[in-house]
Amino acid sequence: MDFLTNTLSGINFQLIFQLTCLALIVISGPVIIFLLSANNGDL
């Protein structure tokens, strides 16, 4: 059980959250452009 406690305390959840948010922002740009082109530029 010590291994699990040490592993969980070593994980930086703030870093994971920030990287997840960054990935969502970076991925959302091309997705919006793809959706616009799929609808012939009509929102």
C-alpha cells in the first residue's frame, strides 16, 4: 500500500489538468476549421 500512496502523491494533478486544457484548446482550432469546411463555410 505504500507504493500506491507514494505514486499518488508523486503525480502532479495540476500539470495533468493544464496539459489537458492546452490539448483541448490546440485541437479545437483545426476541428472548427474542418467543421466549417464540411458545411461549406455556413455556420
